[in-house]
Amino acid sequence: MCLAVPGKIIETEVVNGVRLGRVQFGGIFRQAYLDFVPEAAVGDFVLVHVGFAISRIDAEEAAETYRLLEQAGAPQEELGGSDS
């Protein structure tokens, strides 16, 4: 099974002709390739699979996915939440 995780685009840049974004996944930041979603901009949520943004989603869908991941046992620090 493949899993795409929602993340929020924090910033974008073009490096050697490739559009990259700094994407926030809860409390974690990673680089993702954005060329498959040319309409995605800073502040948008995207689904990322193996480092590639594959679609744009709305904030409600992202929040629901995070809720489901939390129910499945994903660590709070990875989801951006805190129990303390």
C-alpha cells in the first residue's frame, strides 16, 4: 500500500529548473518536488508521496487525514501536536 501524507507548503524555489518546496508535516519540515502540482503555492496543502507532491488538497481534508493518522498511532511530535 502506498501512503501520501498531507503537508503545508511554507516556501518555494526553483533549483536547476526544478520547482521545490519546503513542506511542513505537523512538526516536521521536508523538501518536496512540486512540478506535478504547478498550481500549488505557499500556504496550500499538498499530498506528498516519496518526496513528490502529487495533488493539492484543502485544509479540512488535511486536518481529517492528520486525525486519522493520530488514531492509527502516529507519534504526536510528527503530527505537530503535543500532549504536554
